[in-house]
Amino acid sequence: MASNKGRAYFTLAGYHFNPDDITRLLGIEPSSVNGAGANSGLDNPVISSWELSTDTITDDVDVYDLTDIIIKQLEPIKEKILQVIKNHNLSPRIGVVLVLSVDKDESSPDVGFGARTIRFLAEIGAFINVEYQLSERI
């Protein structure tokens, strides 16, 4: 049977920046980066991104816990995050990726955000993105 899967992530995205600079300025290693926009021209801008992610978990997916893991890592560097957002004109967002089981006996995870997460996101002006898809029938 297919189980629910999920992960949470925090992304800083924008044009014409090198994600390695963000890593250096924040002092935290990202889970992934995309530096495609670092050298793109003004006539054809490409987005770069810096991402911090939880591992993908299966079965008992708790969105509240997943986002809390990310926020606890980011709170100590909030002022640095605000500075890189301003200096590099970046768009911050927190996201959740869910693959939901089609098994009728599998429960659906609650999708929500705790007060700590909402407060932090408001303080840095972040967006929230929830992506989901259904698992394939097996």
C-alpha cells in the first residue's frame, strides 16, 4: 500500500543572485540551490533559489511538526534573513510538499501552520505554498 509522504522547505528566490553568497551570509548550509539566474542577462532573467528542507517522511505526516523543524533553524538568523532579502531583492516562502495516499484506510494529514510559524513568516514577509499530489494506485 502507498503511504502519505511529505516534507517542508524554506526558499529564498530571486533574479541575479548567487546562492553561494546567501549561504555565506546566513552561515547555514542549504539542502539545495539553483544558481541559474546568477549570470543571466537582463533581457532574459532567470530565477535562482536557495532552499532549506526537511527530509521526506512517510506514514505519519505532521505538517505542523515539519514546518516547526524549519522555523527553529531559521529563528536564530532572522535578522540575517531580513538583510539578504532586502539586499538581494529576494522572495521568501515556506512550502509543504505532500504526496497523499489513495488508500481508503490511510488517513489524510492535517495541513496547517502553528502560531510560531505564522509569526515568523509574517515578520519576514514570506509566502506560503502547499503542493500536493495523489500517489499512484498500486
